[in-house]
Amino acid sequence: MVEVLHGVSLVLRPGKLVAIVGPSGSGKSTLLNLIGTLDVPSSGHLLFDGREIGTLSPKERARFRAQNLGFIFQFFNLLPGLSARQNVELAAAIAAQDRGQARLRTGELLERVGLGEKAEAPARNLSGGQMQRVAIARALVNEPKLILADEPTGNLDQQNAHGILELLRQQTADERSVVMVTHDHDLAERYADEIVSLVDGQIDDHSQDGPTNGRRQGLVAGLASLIGR
């Protein structure tokens, strides 16, 4: 067994954008996958609103993700043959949302991210920045408490990167919180409320507050603690 994280403990609070930074191999993606229940911790506890979610069955984890989490992947993970609208509506269908309400919310979200005119365009015909905005709309369609973003600006030019991070910051106004993995320290310092720096699977003592002076270890929506060995 390869132990990736060592003694990691975090508290995630509502309405914060938190950046997880660190060199390759430091455990950033593993931490994000644990928070998102895509991986299962080998020890310790993972709590969400006081509920233990680290020991849920695969079926229960899938239901939990659909109801509480929104994912923004580095490479978008859109279905290229489906339209922007269909990609967003698919997430709502998986979460068993009412079809009519989901369609209305999808339209509103695509307008909000500036893609109202591209709603019926196949994903394969969209630019990288447009695909990332579709991915954000998809992450928001089920009104999650927590958004997890893995290098959300890694494939974008500077202008689109700043636009995407502005959109993510806007989500915290609704007491929704965002956890973002990034290699870009400059972007993290500019947009994040809190920065968590991982080094060799441990939180660096020099992790810092972001521009709004949040506490270093704060994060979201009652995700109370994630404790490794």
C-alpha cells in the first residue's frame, strides 16, 4: 500500500473558495478525490454536515455526490456528440431532478455563463473556454453545497482563466463553497479566500489566508474533517 496523505486534517466552511496548491505528487488530487468520495480513505474520518461519508457503499456514495457535490474536471469530460444543454441536463437526470425544472435551470445557467446562444451547439464545436463554462453550468445544475474543481484553468488562456475564476468566486455568495486544485500560485493568491499548501502528503505550516483573510484550514458546508493516518 502506498500512503499518500499523512495526518491531513481540514475543516471546510460555507461560502469560501479554497485553493489546494503544491508540487506534482504532493497529494492534491488524492485529497480532492477523497473529499469528493471518488476515493475511500484507508483510515480516519470524512464528515459532511456531521455525517460520516468515508464508509458509504459505492451506491450510497454515488447518490451522495449527485445530491451534494459538483465536479469541474480539468479536461471537461463533456460528451462531444451532445449539445451544451444536453450535457448540463444529463447531470440533472442522473440526480433524478424534475425534467421541466432542470431544463429551465439549465437555460438560466448557460445564460449566466455567457453561453445562451451556444446552448444547442454540440460540445465538440465549442472552444476550450466555452467547454469549461458548460462544465461549470453542469456542476451547478443540481445546486450543490460544494464544488470541486481540478485544475479548472489548466487548459485555458489567461483571459479565459480569469473569467472562469470570477465565475467560481461568484458561487460563494450563495454560501456555496469551492475547492480548487491548482499549480498556479498567482491565481490562487488572487482569487482564493484560503490557500492550503500540500508538501509530501502533509499540510505545510506556511499555508496562508487568501485575499479575504479567511482561516487557513477553513473550507465548506460542514465537511468537518478529513484525517489521514
